Amino acid sequence: MHRLPAKNFIHVGANDLGGADDEGHSWIIGDPEWRSVLVEPQPRAMDRLRRNIGGARNVTLVNAAIADHDGTAELTVYRRDRWSSMAPRTHEMRDRFNEPKHLVQVACMTAASLLRQTGIDAPGFLIIDTEGLDKEILDQFLDIGRPAMIICEIAHVPPDGQTAVLKRFADEGYVYCVLKGVRDVLALRADLAGRT
């Protein structure tokens, strides 16, 4: 029998959980047996997230970005505060559409600092949805340990970065599949999938 992972859930880039792709894991947030950590740097999205979560006692909200340092970072916010990124390649893509944007200074921390702050030793279920910095954040979490299950967006990651994400999953002993074309990768540790 395979050991079940810890019942904790970390969502990096949670926004306000109002998107269509957020419905699939909303049951976790409502389940008192699970501990959820929702990470969102954008101040207005965090305000909406607080309202959407209500008083859920098993949820910790972290108003910060995951970055390569602890401190502050500059976040570019688009679509009337509905979408944001810190990835230069994503900015270049959005700028072609002349989309209105503004810059905000936000708190940031490393993945290791997030785990220390929240007291989580080993993530059970990790989602990364950061509009372009997903590979860098995934690498940080995998350098610390091996979450049981991961969903990582790769839509805004360059093709060589997408290949590197899949290689890293294979090297770390995950079985994975690409969902929605090349938008998300779902990865499960092979020992939990019965493949060792």
C-alpha cells in the first residue's frame, strides 16, 4: 500500500479563485481535513480572494509573490486587475496588444520561505499559475522536496522551458500528462501512481 500524501494544498498565483479553471479544486478549500495556502501577490485580487473564501478556518492567505528572493518585487497588472505577471516574456507578448497596465510593488518570498512561514514540511498538492514564471517557481519547490501532485501552467513558458519542465518531472520521478494542449501539466509522483 502506498502512503497517502499530507492533506495540504498550496496554490501559487491563486488570483481570486473566480476563474473557470479554479472550480476543479474548490472542493479542497471547503474540506476541513485539508489545509490550504493560497498565494496571491496582487492586492486587489487578494481583496476579492478574501471575500470569496469567507471565514474558512483551514485556509491561509499569503499576499506575496514567489520569487528568487525575500523582499519586494515589481508586478505588472493587466485587465483591470484581473491578470498579472512578473515574467519579461509575458510582458512582451501583452504589450503587442497595447493592453492597459500598471505597476505595483508587492511583497515576495522564496518557496522555502513560504514553507517555513506556513509550517509546511512537504506539500501534498501544489498548483503553480503565475503567467510565465512557472518553471522557476516549480524548480524552487522541487529543489526543496517532491510534492505528491502538481499542476503547473506552462502556456506562457517558452518552448525550451516547457521541455525543461517535462524533463524535470521525469528526472524527479513523476508520471505526467499535458492538459489542454500545452497549457497545464499534471504530474503525480510515480511511487503514488504505483510506478516505482
